[in-house]
Amino acid sequence: MRYFNAGDRIITIDGVDPFAQLFFLHVKFWPMSAAGQQRQGGAHPLSGVANIGRLGNCSDISARDLRPMGQYPRLGKATVLARVFYATLKQHRGALKSICFAPVPRHDLHPCVRRYLTGLITAFQTLCEKVSSNLCDRPRSDDLLNWYDQNARVLPWRIAPALSKSGHLPDPYRVWLSEIMLQQTTVAAVKPYFLKFTSRWPDVRALASAQDPDVMAAWAGLGYYARARNLLKCARAVTDDHNGVFPQELSSLLKLPGIGPYTAAAISAIAFQQDATVVDGNVERVMARLHAVQTPLPDAKIELTQKAARLTPTARPGDYAQAVMDLGATVCTPKKPSCDICPWCANCGALTQGITAELPKKRPKPQKPTRYGIVYYVERADGAVLLERRPDRGLLGGMLGWPGSAWDDAPKDAPPVRATWTTLPQRVRHTFTHFHLELTIKTAQLSLSEPVQHGAFIDRHQFRPAELPTVMRKVFDLVNSAEFGYHQPILKTGHDVP
């Protein structure tokens, strides 16, 4: 083995793998004091580069070795590693310079070792430039499907990739229900609701025959309550107009209540293996990084959809759609993506340019305004509470809640009954998609004979706070908190399901 000068463009080190050698030298020759203790400053500045170690043992290849590698049949292992390594070099260029070019005492780092490191870094940059021309300009869907076959998430509405490959199809009802629930909602939040719904209403006909209040109560806490209303409308349309069978065609799916372009594409691809392009937030992030799209969202939506369409295969389109979603959810995550284990890392434009963390770009969000309101918590002598059902249209449409004012800049006091009201010193705060809300709470207790102007009393044995929307549940929790000492008989019934 010989050492090289910083100006050397090509290096040849017989019998030494430069990947392994670089790490060896970083660890062994990181500047030490005469007493053998590491210099002040802690671990060497390339400690962050250790992520490359997750790529596995590199001792069996050299920098020029382009033999096929596992899930990258068209790329060499060194090609893939070099692409990731180059991006890491750019990220840590300052630390590298401090090692290779900073003056150090002769007992800390031998000059020839420093020259070797400098030459090795230069050679890696040269290697990356050379192998870039050998890379595919466009990633292959097969590479992602191979990854998905081994790493697919286990979700209650899915079937395993092995079953899909053998020709089995998932239940369209479960696919549709999950897609509606997943709109603007995380997988973790949806799982228990999905299991509750499918246990109580196992098919579309059962859901279509359900009572509206029962479905709205079961949906409580999941948010975006217009989805629950459209869920019932869609179930009844499928039952009445399609004999309980979901249509396969995009055009027919789009005519159903509550189904837009994304949901129609997801049902068509996943439930029926139709050639449809599915683009959600995860897919947008993957496409933006893969193609290094600099246009901010939402302006880039059309461009990202077009790029996703060009990658969608005609074979296994449903599995492919779920594979891209899984890639975005588990690997190409918003923060700290695991690029080193990504099946498309060798073709990722953002990774090559070192801008992964910057994408996708988004336009600055406007500041949310704050609205104000008044809610009235009324409890009768027998423990019954006064509730009203909100109008079908608008926020929390069709849901039960406490009587209250409109939500605006200056709400007007309009109590539902003549009573002696107590205003709580603390407000309830809640955030909706487009605004923040602050609610002032007024409480009162009534006799059994006192009439009310609107709303209806719910018997304490039938009232379940868990069936309230989240903001209304916050009101209940605050009123009945120990801080205000407003403990009522309803809390002792055992019907408050958490």
C-alpha cells in the first residue's frame, strides 16, 4: 500500500477496501494528545458519518467493483455506496477539512496519513462523478416492489404481498373505509376506529342500515366529521345503486359521495388492481426527493402526480401504491430519512445534491386566526346534561355538543335557559384546520321542572362523554376537573368510556 498526495486523481491501493480503510484511519488516527487522551471536543467530527456503516460489510468490494448487489440488480454495490457516501462527504466537508488540512503537531496525525486521507477523499469524489453516468436516470418499480415484499407494514385493512402476488384481492369495503378514515389522520389514530367499525358493521350493507347518531358517535374523536356523514351516504349509495358492490372504474367511484380523485384511485388500484396513480402526502414527498423537484407544494402537485404516474407499473399497481406510501412513512420520512436503506437511493436526485432535508418545499402557511365562543354546561338535579345536535353542514356537523354561541371575533351571550350562571376562569383551547378556537365556559344547575329554550337533556345513564367531539370533550373534562370542584353524579355512573 502507498500513500497519495491531495492532487492525485486516481488511487490504487492493493488489497485494501477504501471504504473500510477510510473509517479505519478516521478512528485510529483521530488527533490524540501526548498523554494518549482524545483532544478536547469529544468524538471525532465524522461521527455522524457512521450511518454508512448500516449499509453492511464493505470489505468484499473495491471502489471499482460494480458487481450486482441484492435488491439493486442493475447497479453495483460500490455505485450505491458511493452515491450515499458522496452526499455524506458534502454534509461533513468542514470536518474533513479540519482533519486533512489543519496544521497539527507531528505526534497527533502523521503527514502521510493526512495526505492519504486527502487523496482518498478526492478519489471518492472522482468515483462518484464517474459512476453517476452509469446510474439509471429513472428508478425501477420492481426495485420498490422487491423491497415492499420484505418490508410491507402489517395493517388491518391490507392483505400480505404474498397473497396479492398469488391473485388475491382485499375487501373493497375495508379498503374504502380505511381510505376515508386516513384522510388527514394518522395510521395510529385510525387503527382502533377501523377495528371498532368493522367489528360493529362488517360490510357495506350493515353500515348502510346503521342509524346516523350511532355512526356519528362511533366516529367521535376522529375529527373531520363531514367524512362520517359522507361515509353513510356512500354506503347507502353502494347498497341501493350498486347492489352492495363497489364499482371498479374510476369514473363510477368518483360519482359516490365523499370520494374524490385520490380515494377513487386508491380503491381502484388497491382493491381491484386497476392501473391508477395514487398520490398522497407520503408519495408527494418521495417523488419530490426522487426527482429533486424544487417547486413548493401545493404548486408542485400536478408535476409530482405526473412523475408518479410515469413510475406506476401495470403489474401489481395496488401493491406499488402501498409500497410508495410505506416508503414515505417508514424510510423517506419528513425528518431524518433513512436514505442508506432506501431501495431508490442510487437514483435519488435530492440525495445526490445533498438537499434531502430541504424537500419537499412548501409555501409558508398563513397565520391561523383565533375565534372565540361561549358554551353553556347545564346539569339538572337528577344528573342529566343539556346537549344539542349541531346542524349537518359546517364544523362538527351532525354531532352532539353543548349549547353555545357562534364562533367569531365577538360572540354574543345567548344562554339556552334562564339560570344563575358561573363563568369558569379557564378557557378551552382547540385548533381546527384553519383557525384556533377559545371557548368561555358557563355552568348552571337546574331543577327538574325548569324549561329550556333549545337542546334536550340526556339522562346520565345514557350520556357517554367519549362520544362527544374532541373540543366538546375538553369542555366536559375541564368542568369536571378537580381544579373547579364541579363533581356531579354523572361521574359516578361508570358510563364515562375513556
